[in-house]
Amino acid sequence: MSKKLISITDITGYLYCPRKVYLRLVKGIKSPPTQRMINGMLRHKVFDLFNKNEASLVSSIKTKASCSEIKSLYNHLFTNITNEVLMLNRTLAYKFDINEQDFLKSISSSLVPEINLRVPVILETLEKGFLGKELWHELKPKYLTEFKIVSEELGLQGRVDRIEFGKFIVPVEVKTRDKIYDSDKIQLAGYALLLEKEFNKPVSSGIIEFLGKKQEIELTSELKVRVLEIADEIRNLVEENAEMPSSFEKCKNCELRENCD
């Protein structure tokens, strides 16, 4: 019998406020859909398609190409994918007043650092004489962006901001704040467990990017065990229908505060 799937987001949410996880998983109270949530969902769809199509893009490079030419290929791919996602979800985008041009700009701003990571690696591999499918095969490191992983065996699921495949597999979490919390380390350790199951390789470190800086985090066995312990605590919470207290100082910014009494 497979375990109840617990998301890495639920684990970090549990560390922030156990009652919020209780309301969502036990009481079945979900945050009402918002423009921000729908934007995020559409963004995930764009990057899911990008991950599936990047190998074909790189394999299509069969002659020497310049930096600007490769960037143009990536921009063209992202524009096509974004337009496709918006077309297939036009009714939803309209309902939540999502401006297509603003969404395209948002995707483009996220695209810049992803392209800037990839282009130098492609140029370097081209200089070694590899083209087409060989170019993709020899490309190191490779990256996956906003990649979803599910493990029925672990009972965990999550979406990793970025995964770097080089000599080692390295999960990368991108933050918009200037402070790293213990929950961020737990989050990376959860991704490490999922990646180890998915690719059958050890994952011993991760990276947190924040405000243009990078900090490497050692993903110890203790951190990974703690992830599994918290996941089990959450499962027990659900099975026992256990009441959880609020973290009162955090309530004013919680989207579930009206349902929390």
C-alpha cells in the first residue's frame, strides 16, 4: 500500500504553521483561487513544456551558432510555448484577468537567467565539434527548470526550481528574500530524496540562490531523515484528525485566517 503523498510545500508549511496544514489536509479547506495562483499554474505549464522540448531545440543546432543565434532559438521556443499555454487556457486567464502581454513579460524575465546558464555551455560544446543530437548528448551541465517529481515509495512530491546535471545532481531553490531559514534546508533535502529516487544517484548538496547570491547547502542524512519524519507527522495528523494550534504572530498574513477559529 502506497503512502499518502505529502508535498515538500506541505512540509515547509508545517514548519511555518502546523494549523495551516491541518486546515488544508484534514479540514479540506483550500485557499480560494487567486490571480497569483493561476499565474503560477500557467507558468508551471510553460516550463513543463519547455523541459520536454529543450532536447529537440539543442539537437536542431547542426551548424556553428553564435551566442545571439542560440538566445534567439530559446526566445522563439519560449514565445511559442507561452502562446500555446495561453491559448489553451484562455478562458481561465480571462476569468482571473490575466493580461497576456504582462504574462509574456513575466515569463521573459524568468527566462533570461535560464538562457544565460545554458548558452555558454552550448557554445563550449559546439567548440568541441559536437552538433545535433551529439551536441545535446555531450552537453554538461544540463538543466531542468521547475521540474515536478513524485515518488510513491517515499510518499513525497515536489517541484524543484532548477536541477543541475553535471558531475553531480544539484537541486537549486531560488528565493526572493535575503535570509535563509532552516526550512529552506529541509526543502532542499526533500528535493534531494526525490532526485535520488528518480535518477538513482546520490544528492549530497544543493544551492539556494537569493538576491544574486548563491549559497551551497550540505544535504546531510540528518536533514533527509528529518524530512521523512515531518512527512510522517503530517500523515499521522491527517489519520488522527488531530487539532493543531495556530502560530498567532503569523495569522495576519495567512490566506486561510477567515477559516481558522
